[in-house]
Amino acid sequence: MPKASIKLIFGNALRALREDRGYSQEELAERAGLHRNYVGSVERGERNVALENIVKLAKALSVRTKDLFESLP
Amino acid sequence: MPKASIKLIFGNALRALREDRGYSQEELAERAGLHRNYVGSVERGERNVALENIVKLAKALSVRTKDLFESLP
């Protein structure tokens, strides 16, 4: 699997969960203590997101961290 | 949860899965295409590991990526 696609699969999973919660990117960013531009770039598969931000995003979505990885191998 | 502990919980989970497989840190590093010192520092909770390396480590352990997050909230 090429590097870009791991980031994009993660970004798509994040977007799907965010939309499921009815949050805008801005709302999610605020809940997670991250910048809205950062959240947008994660969803577009542009970021190699690290552990601490992954956990912040999961918490902001009220899901377990592992739930963000359901679409990845 | 303080930042250090997320990294350490992840590191402990990685170590447990690695030992379960009977791999040394060096064997795991080689299978994952990473440096053995890097793997050691991840296990000690010193690294904010990013998405692409998380997926490499899971693949090298023959587990799903989400299995590395079982101990995290």
C-alpha cells in the first residue's frame, strides 16, 4: 500500500465519523484542541498524523482510538 | 491523560505484541523497515509515532493496525 493511501484512508475514516456526529471540521477541531485547517488537511490525506493527535481526534469524536483504524489493514 | 502516557501505553502494547510473536526489537525493526533504536524508543514511550510507521509496525507483527490501540481509550 503506498504511503499516500494510508493517510487518505485515515482521513476518509475521520471525515466519515465526523459527519456521522454532525460536526463541522471547525467544531471537531475545537473539541480536539486542534486547528481547523489541520483537521481539513488530515481529512484530505495530507498528514502523517501522530499518536497524540490521533487520540485527541478520537476523544473529540467520542469513539475509541482503534475505531479510527477500522478501514486500515 | 498526560501526553507521556499515551506514548507509553502504545509502547507497552507494541512490546507485548512483539514478545508474543517471539521477535527481538531488531527482528521487528527489520521486518518493519525501521531502525532498531527507533523501535526501542517507541517501546519506551519516547516517540509520538505517526500513522505510516504505526501501520508498518502492525504489518510487521501480522496484526491489524487497530490491535495496537486495544489498551488506549
